[in-house]
Amino acid sequence: MKQTLLDNITLPEDLRKLNKEELPLLAKELRDFIIDIVATKEGHLGASLGVVELTIALHYVFNTPADQLIWDVGHQAYGHKILTGRKSIFHTNRQLNGISGFPKREESKYDTFGVGHSSTSISAALGMAMASNLKGETEKQHIAVIGDASIASGMAFEALNHAGVSNANLLIILNDNAIGIDPSVGALKEYLTNVKKDRQLAKNNIIKALNFDYRGPIDGHNLPRLLKELERLKKIKGPKFLHVITTKGKGLKKAEEDQVKYHAPGKFDKLTGELIIKPNVKQPPKYQDVFGSTIIELAKKNEKIVGITPAMPTGSSLKYMMEQFPERAFDVGIAEQHAVTLAAGMATQGLIPFCNIYSTFLQRAYDQVVHDVALQKLPVIFCLDRAGLVGEDGATHHGVFDIAYLRCIPNLIIFAPRNEVELRNIMYTAQLGLDFPIAIRYPRGRGVTLDWKQPFTKIEIGKGVLLKEGSEIAVISIGNMAKNVTKAIESTETDKIAHYDLRFIAPLDKEMLHQIFTKYKTIITVEDGVLKGGMGSAIAEFAVINNYTKKIKFLGVPEQFIEQGTVEELQQIAGIDPESIAYQINKFL
């Protein structure tokens, strides 16, 4: 097989031995390498294809890792990983015991800052640059690469505001492709679009007003131009800003044409880009689609319902409501804090806001949940998608903390449906009118019910349910963990085990818990969240307060950050898969 340029590159110092004229060929090889691996192993495709030339140029011009390079979010860092010592193991990307799908400090010295959530790069790079100044390392370079969706977030604006009055040796590169996971939205996006068309706007723009040395916009796929600009900016002190225009999915026609679908397309034909269609087997729906379908059903009958999502219309399936009721469904961009308080403002005026945020991203709006919603008893309906272990995205994306961080907040109802019908019914119940806000947490992926579109039934707030009678052991589960518990109990082949679905973390069904602690010798709790502060903790507190001394076994996510892998693999690690649950039950039989 013919030797390629990429074959001879393990680290950036190998890259810097190439002539500039060879770099376009390397870009083609790097793009092909990414496509070849992701076609079969899956992952985030479009973002990494879009920054191939920029990645090569940055490592060619700057002395990484001495010069610090920070990628925002990290969806686009595959080329970076391949060029920084991980080419031979890149096929393990996002797999159990493999490399992370995002930059990660403990994985490589070239990953100078761990990322996964958006809009952190400028703050981190500024912190590094200010530290370098304090240490007298004035020649050291600090580069943040941020997308046009991420830069619209509040945290990025806060960092820009601070950086503009610093003397930090900081270069911000705006990777402007007009799309995050979904198309970018907002006034800043429109401004950036207009800058591309009108060079006069580029001469007198918002970035210059913040005291940055601004250059651009330039073609991010033109390697000679990129190299020239980076060499120039390298010599300039203080805060600098380079506006780069790229095409997400560059080099794969299908990925360029459908940038939303090819953000993370699953398996595809590496030559044609055609997605590999799975056999058309009738399956239960994804929970996100149950939400998307149900909110439309409810909104048709209740004109007060509105939908809000921070930049996840496709992932949350709010896109369906945005299509049918465009005036009542809002993508606010990557702005979780704003999304929550926007919902609170709407609630004060009698609207019924469904605020759909991934569990891991609601962490970014904690104060707003406490101060702007719960404290004021505003009946915002939080739909927390991707709760629990989410799989290959790993530690930055698992929704395992929500029970623990929400449970301590007064005036907040917390509910977890065990199946699709329960999700529909709690959404129906919530829009009928509540005195308090509610958080509904549900998992990534498919449910368990084929016949899920059943007539709505009102759920009594704060009431759990008995799923199976038993005589000696009571297993209490929350949410979709009911499925694993049911399988575990069936494998034991005994009638001694009862199964309860708690459903509500807050308020607790104290009547049901009194019955459980009175009747059974042993109680086992099963949850897909962290054990510290989670459902098991709530039940243990109840037991102590009421002087119960029964044996209690807690199963859930242990005190560690769980890395990437399939959901099944990660549940095994946490000990909440059916086999692990059955093993624990058998200990008490």
C-alpha cells in the first residue's frame, strides 16, 4: 500500500517538518481517515470535517502543547486527536476503555482543557493567558476555537467582556459555519451572516468595540490564507480575534447537504455518505419523540402551552412543535440560564411553559431553577431529556446528578416516568395546572411500549405504585429502572420479592413508604443517578426520621465519574443492569 503523509505523522512536530505546499494533501488524507473510522465506529462527524484545515494550520504554526489550544465543546476535535498521538487508537473513540469523544486533560497533554459543554473555551484560555503573564511567560500563546453557536452563550460574552480589557496573549478563533447541532439562531447569528456579505460591517464590528484586534472573515478551508493570518496574529500581543468561515461536513457531500443529520449520523457508507438503514423492525419510540408528539397533542387543545429549548430542537424533538406552532415554540440558542428564566417570565403571565433541557445541561442553570422558578412557585414544566447514563458521550453528558441537585430545592415536584405512557400522562397532568414547578426526567433512547398513544389519565401528585406483590423483600425503583428490576425479579423465580415504582422523588409517597417499611424485612432501592443525595438517600432519610431499622441496600451510580461506553456496559459498571440487580436480590433470599 502506498505510503501517505499521514502515515508519517504521529505528533505535531512531525507535521511541522512538512512543506506548506504538502498541507492540502495532508488535509485530504486526514479527512478521509476521519470518514473511514466514523463510518463504522460512529461519532461526531460534521464538526470535525469542517475544521480539518484549521486544525492542521494551528498545530503547524503554534508550538503545541507549550502553546495552549482549547477547543470549545470538542465535537470538532477528532483531527486534533489524530495529529496528537492518538491516530493508532482513534478507532476506540467513544468506546468502553477507549479514548473520549471530547478533549480530556488526563488523556493527552495536548488536551489542555477538558470540554463537552459549550462556551467554556474563552474563559479557560483567558485564565491560562493571565496565569502565563503572572509567571512571566509573555511569549506563550493561548488559542480558543469557538463556534458561532457557542459564542452566543452568556458565558462566552462574559469572557469576551473581560478579555477585552486585559493584556492577555489570547487568540480567539470564531469557527463560523452557521450551525451548532441545529442551525444557529439569534441576532448575533444574523449579524455574523451579514458580516460575510458586507465588508464594511467587518471594519466596525462588535468584536472591535470590545478592544480585540479583529481580522476576517476569511475562508477556513484556504490553508495558505490561514497560515498567513495565524503567523501574523502570533506576533501581535494582547487579545486577538480571527473570524473563519467553514463548511460543516466539508469533504463528504451528504454531510454538507444535511448538516443536522450528519452531526452524528451513526453508521454510513464511507464512499457515498449514504446512511446505513437499520432493518425496519417495529420498535418502541424514543422518549424524545414521545415528548415531541405529546406536546403537540396537548398544545392543540391548550393554547397556553409554549415550548422552549436551548439549541436542542432536534435532540429534544421540540422541532415538531416548532413546525406546527412556530409562534409558540422557541429555540433560544445555547443559553440554558436564559431558557429557564424566560420560561419563568412566561409563567408569570399565565402561559404554561414546557422547558426542555438535557439533564446534564440544566446543571448550567441551577441558580435560575432555584431563584427564578422554585422560590417564586412558578409552574414551569421542566422536561429533562437524557436523564441517567447516556452512553458513548461519557462523563460530560451523563444525566446522573439531577435527582441529587434538584431534590434539595423546596417547591419543586420531581417525577420520573417508567415508560412512555407515564411520560404522556405526567405531561397531561402538569398542563392541567400545578401550584409548583415540576421536573420530569426521562432517559435517552427508546422506551418499552409499542402501544404508547393511549388516552390521557391524570396522575395523582406524590403517589407511587405497587407493580408486583411480595412477602419479604421490597425493591423500589425510579423511572426506567423499573424495566431492569422487572427482569431481575423474573430471573429469581420467587414470589418473595415485591416491586414498587416510587415515581415521585418529591413529594415522597410517605404513606407507601410506611407500608413498605412496616411489611418487609429488606428494602432495595434502584436508580440511574448518583447514590449520594439520590433516591436511596431520600428513602434512608425517611427511614431515620421515622425510626425504621430495616436493612436497606442502595443500588445506583457510585461516587465516580462514569466514562464512555454503551448504556448496557455502563449500567453493568454501576451495578444496575438486570443481572447485577438479581445478584443483589439473591443475597437477601
